[in-house]
Amino acid sequence: MICVYGEQVALKLWQGNTKMKIECPQIVRALSVDTKQTTMLKNKIYGEAVLGAPSKAIVSSLKRSLKKLIKERKTLEEKY
């Protein structure tokens, strides 16, 4: 039966996944993590501001982290 099937149907050679098919889920996961971290940092900055007398060093550090994260996200989005 298998031999007959092979004679009747033109079979394609399996090529495996392309580089893009492998990278796409990785990129989606990385962007998802970036989104969560961005939200977390924004919430933390807001939380520090609500305290009334936030530490300038802490807020500055959080803003630098947020800026770097946004830049990395844009780089990934532009690349793919």
C-alpha cells in the first residue's frame, strides 16, 4: 500500500524550518517580555512619584532602564 501511494502521489522532500520560522516565535516572546518589563518600569516610576518625595537617583535609574528597553524593542521591531 505504501509503495502504491508513493507511486501515485508526488512527494516533496522535507526541508525543515526556515530561519524566519525559527526566529519568529523567539522574537514574539522577546517582545512580550519587553512589553511586560516596560509596563513594570512605568508602574514603578509612577509609584515612586506617588510617594511624594521620590529619590532622584532611583527615578533616574528607572527612566534610564525604561529608555534602554524601549530602544531595544524598537531595534527588534525594525529588524523584523
